[in-house]
Amino acid sequence: MGFRHKAQRGFTLLEFAAVLVVSSIVSAVALDRFEFYREQAEITAARQVVAALRTSLQVRSSQLMSSGRDLDLQRLAADNPIKLLAWKPANYLGEYYAPDPKEIGAAGWVFDPRDRTLVYLPKNTESFSFSTSKLLRFKVEFLRTSKKSLALNQVSG
């Protein structure tokens, strides 16, 4: 009448291995999703800076055109567009001639005075997979469409 049950005292090796495999799979999926959301946040932040630059540029060029300051419009096209913003982006790294992401070593915006282009250096170059370049570029060009009409054109790519 006396059946004695042996008390279990923990996991078997098979149970431990199963828990380890399942937790590894869940961790790998979670890390992949976190990287995706980080890349999406970086792209969204870069687009927000470009939108702020375009708005600031349109406001400033309208002010200059309405006051007849054509020379200042030409200077505006040649200047660093980051100067138009009330606050510089936290990831603005400064001015570099022919910026090389490997040399700079950080992700963010840099202004190239050589060709007067604002360049975004991403953390992961695969997240910005453009056909011509892996870098996001923003450039302001001065166009004279007629004798009395002046325009500033923003080129993104």
C-alpha cells in the first residue's frame, strides 16, 4: 500500500535544452524587429530634417524675394542650409570636405562646402538603399527662370 513517489527536483536536461532553444528563437526575432524599428526611426528623423530645411528655405527665400534682395538669394543657395534652422539637429556633425563615413565614424548630417551639399551619413548604409548612392544628399540650387523671376530649388536624393 505504500507507493512512494520520487519528488522531482528540477529540470531534466531535455527540458532545459528546449527552453534554451525557444528563448534563443524569441530573442533573435525580437532583436531583428528592434533593428527594423531603429532603422525606420532613423529614416523618419532624416526626412523630418529635410522637411524642416525645405520649410525654412522657402520662408527665407520668400523674405528675400519680397524685399528685392537678389544677391542674398544667391548667397543663400551657396550657404550651409543648417544655418537656417532655429535648432541644429542633434546629429549634425559639422562641415567636412568630401565626407567619408569610414573616416568620420559617426552617423549624422555633414555639410560638404566643396559641392555645397548637405549629406546624411546613416548608421547602417543598407537602410538607405538608393540606386545611385547610399547617402542621402540635400542641395540648394539657385535658378534664374526669367529676368524678373528668381527661384531656389532644393534637390534631394
